[in-house]
Amino acid sequence: MRITLMQIEAFYWTARLGGVHAASRHLHLTQPAISSRIREMESLLSVKLFDRSKQRMVITADGLIALQHAELALNNSVKLEQFAAKQKHNRRLRLGADECSAMVGLTAVIAEFKAHFPEIILEITIDVGAVLNQKLNDHELDLALLTNPTTKDEVTDIFLGWMTFQWVAAAHLDIESDAFLPEHAYAHPIVTHSAPSTLYSVVERWLKEGGNVSAAFHSSNSLAFIAKMIASGYAIGILPVPLIRDMLAVDLLKILPCTPPIESAKFCLCYVTERPDVQLDELVALTRATLLRQNFLVN
């Protein structure tokens, strides 16, 4: 058995305050409890801490030496408690998000985080899904908002909703928009994310389902630039629906209803499973509710 902090406290305050009665009042314990802890400590140390032969307990020479060590131990325990309190009120959370969620729903999510977890300090990383996946797997992020995650076993993926996609083109471009087929795509340059990425995979899968059609590809890791390039008429592409709503509303883009339909993708909140100090259930619920309220996801 080892000496406990409770035994050290009982001994320290009995020595400092001059008796068991005063120590019991200070520590809000019974006198028998104080006496028992001191006897346990003496037994473990094989040292007599107090001389009880007189009416009043008198600390021994060995007890004076033990008192110095007890004071150091209690001071260190206080410093440790202060450190823990500081950590609790200054928790760092490394949050990653892909560009679509960053442009459409992330600021609202951050506002909810700040309102419900004011003690958390957020560090934001915006990047493509492949990079965020790798950072999560390498524990360089604590959690991330991702489409179709490919994370390792030590990362937990929580499904939030479905991300929908559409083929789009510039509103002024003369393209048949009633039934856009893979063979129609062959006639136009296509702009998408660089491989490997969720967006690239969505485009590639759709073209292959229609007969392994090849097409001229432009690549960019910026969704904003991709959308601008499409709106200018230089290319066509598949984009997440939440990203293009405003551009559709002002007739910068038009949807090309396609056959086969584009599969929706799973949108998840992914986190490193070993993080026990974040209220994950509440955090997940807040994120899901916020993104649904922003019409970012489909249930």
C-alpha cells in the first residue's frame, strides 16, 4: 500500500493547527477519521509522527521532517489541480472541414460551438477531403466534417446526412438540359477536383456507369474556382448542391438533369476516438441540427 493524499492532509493539518480537533474542523471530517488516517500513515512509514504520551499531541523529530515532505506534496497537488482547471477552460479542438461545408455551413456550426462550449479554443483547417482524412488518421486533427470518409479504425465516423450533387453548366451555354447523358459529357471539358478526392470519384464513377466515357479534365482543389470556371462557360462539372444554390438563383448556373442520377454521398463528422474530454454526443447533435437548418444536408 502507498500513502494517500488524504492521509497526508490529515497529518499536515493536525501538525499545523495543533491537534486533531482543529484538523477535523478544517477538513470537515470526524476526529476518529483524522486519527485513523494519521495512524495508517505512521504504519506505512514505520515512523512515529506524534508523541501521544502527553495530554496534547506533540509532533516528533521524525514528524517535523515528514511535515516538510507533506507540505511539498500538498503544494504540488494544488498546482496539479490548477493545471487541470486551466486545461478544462482552455481546451483546444482541431477542427477540419472541406471547402463546401466551410463555404456554406461552417460559420453557423462554429457559432453553435462557441455558444455551447465557450471554454473550447477552435483551430480550423480547410482542405480537400483526402488531406483531411490523412490528417485525422495521423491524429493531426481531432475531428472533421467529411464527405465519404476513408478513416482508420481509431477514428469514429458519425453519419450526419446526405450530400447531393448535380451536373451544372453556365446558364448561357447551349447544352441539352432535359436528359444529360455520359456521351454528352464527351463533347465538353470537365473541371473537378484533383484525384484522389470525393468530387473526382463522383465524376469518374458517373462517366464509367455510362460506358467508360473519357473526357478532357481540368483540375483544381478550389471549389470556388471550379464554380467560377463553370459559370464562365469554360467547362462543365459536378458540384455539391448546397454550394450552387445562390448561383442558380441569379442564373449564373443551370442544372443538367442527368441519367443515370448521381449518387448522394455520406456526409460525416469524424473524430479521433481516444478524445474523452469533449462532449461528443452534444457536439454531434449540434452539428447535425445546424447543417440541416442551413439546408446543407438531406436527411
